[in-house]
Amino acid sequence: MAVYTQLSSADLEQLIGHYDVGQLVSAKGIAEGVSNSNWLIETTGSGSGGARFILTMYERRIDLADLPFFLDLLDHLAAKGCPVPRTIHDRDGASFRWIGPKAVALIEFLPGVSVDLPSPAQAHAVGRVLAQMHLAAMDFPKTRANALGADASAKVLAECGAQKLALIDPALPATIAIAARIAADWPQGLPQSVIHSDLFPDNVLMRGDEVSALIDFYFACNDAMAYDLAVTHAAWSFAAGGRDFRGDVGAALLAGYQEVRLLEAAERAAMPILAQAAALRFVSSRAQDWLDTPADALVTRKDPMDFVRRLDFYAAQGPALFNA
Ligand SMILES: Nc1ncnc2c1ncn2[C@@H]1O[C@H](COP(=O)(O)OP(=O)(O)OP(=O)(O)O)[C@@H](O)[C@H]1O
Ligand SMILES: N[C@@H](CCO)C(=O)O
């Protein structure tokens, strides 16, 4: 389910007419994704090169005031050689347009598929590209605060409350105090850049062992680079709902990252707490979504317990886990 708004062929033809991409040939709704409506657009091609594009209509979650940050970031990173899709600008130079009250952007299509169970070689490649992205984003002029940092996770869990959390799983209420402690102990002064913040395997397109695209930058913000590495570690290094830690995948991710950007001593020392904070970020957003989404809704709810298991795993580890 990822086409929330129906667009007629006349709507689409009119929209595509504003871009230097040739004539509209076809538009197919894309099933993956839950936040936005996405279409694969084919055109006859022209000045902008390529004839396949992703059309995204921003439906919810995103504050539209942040769109220039997200879309300019793609252009900034692509210009520096990072594998991210460029934004196609219309003939007036705008990176997004409006169809009625909804904002839409036309984005370069990049080939590749997301992997379900990444291999160490694939995790290594993702680590390298993540570090490349952090370095390339350092001089990106726009800024955006992290709305889902450790403080926010603690607040969300506290607001859900022990009683409601226990309805999801009896182990969840304990995360309220853990999140508060981690927010209070948050390491200050770690080196920052723009971070992706949500680099799960479904947000990476791969061709074999090579990364062809990082996508879905709609949580990108300024924060500690090591925190982004911790998020990616939590997202990539586990199988079976967080039950199985895949040490070879985690180690390959850290090694790939550090081939491009070596972690500073303070970052390495902070990794255990950053990894717990990363796990809590997804415990809190998943718990909140779980409570807000009726059990019979069309959208499948993501289980917060997948990340409570990761949280417990990281809490039981010392810094040695992150010495790639
Ligand atoms: N630039 C691109 N090139 C090729 N395919 C893409 C591109 N951007 C998105 N896709 C495809 O569209 C699908 C949906 O995109 P995406 O994950 O960004 O959806 P979303 O609803 O915005 O995000 P989410 O559900 O993760 O919050 C992806 O799984 C991918 O298959
Ligand atoms: N990647 C997130 C969803 C977006 O925040 C999750 O798996 O919970």
C-alpha cells in the first residue's frame, strides 16, 4: 500500500510537462513504502538524461518546510559522487511542485534491489558509502535538528506510559527508565554531519555487493556521525526479529565505514550507548505507531520488541563489540 492519492493520466501529463524529461509513457504505482505515494514514471527521455523516474507525493509524516533540506541534500550528495538519486528540477528550477495541496518531487530512478538478509560483503559496502556520505555532507549549508534523538525517544516512551506499553508487551515499560537514563548520559561533543538516521536495508538499493543507491532521506538531520553508524549497525546486524546477532555482518559494516572515515577514540567509546539509543529510537517510534494504528489497519505494524531485543543485546556488550 503506497499509493494514497489517485492521479489521472491528465494530472500526470500536465505535471511531467513542467519538466525537461520528454513525454509521459507510463506511470505505475509502487507497492513498497508506507509514508508517501510513489510511482515509477517512464518518459520518452530528453535533456535531463534517463527516462525512468520516481515520482513521490508527500502524504504525511514530513513537515513540508523541510522539503528543501531533503531534496537539496540529495543534489549536494549526488554532485559529490555519492550514490543517491538526484532531484529533477522543473523548467523554473524548482525541486518540488504542488498538485493541489500536495507537494510532489520527481527523482532520478536508480537501479538495484534491497536485500533482506545482507551478507558481510554487502554490509561492508554500506559502511563505506555511509562514511562517504557523512564526509560529503559536512559542507551542506542547510541544517535540520534531529526530532527523534535520545530526548525525544525518552519523551515518547514516557508519554505512551507503562500501562499502555504493557499492553503491547510486558517487557516494554522497563524501557521508559532506560531511555531517560540514556538521554541524561548522552555523550556531548561527538563529530557531526548530516546523518541519514534510518539506513535500514530497505533504504539501500544494491546490485550484487555494490551499493547503487541510498534512498529515503526523510529523517536526515544534523547529529553525531557515530550515532548514524550505530543506527545502521542496529538495522543491519540482526536477523529473526533481533534474536540473532550477526557478528560478521556488524564487523564488516564497521570495517567498511572505517576504511573511509576512522572513528575517533571518543566515538568508539560512545558506541555502546549510541547503539542502545539507536535501538530505543525504533522501540519508541514503533510503540507509538503500534498504539496509534488499529490492529485491523491495512498497514502492517512494526514490532517494537524487535528493537527491545537489540537494546538488551547492546546493554550486555562492552565496547569490544565495536572494535572492528
Ligand atoms: N530513486 C529511486 N530509484 C529506484 N527506486 C526507488 C527510488 N526511490 C524509491 N524507490 C522505490 O520505491 C520504494 C518506496 O520508496 P520509499 O521507501 O522511499 O517509500 P516511502 O513510503 O517514502 O518510505 P517508507 O515507507 O520507508 O517510510 C522503494 O522500496 C524502492 O523500491
Ligand atoms: N525504519 C523504521 C521505520 C521508519 O522510522 C523502522 O523499521 O521502525
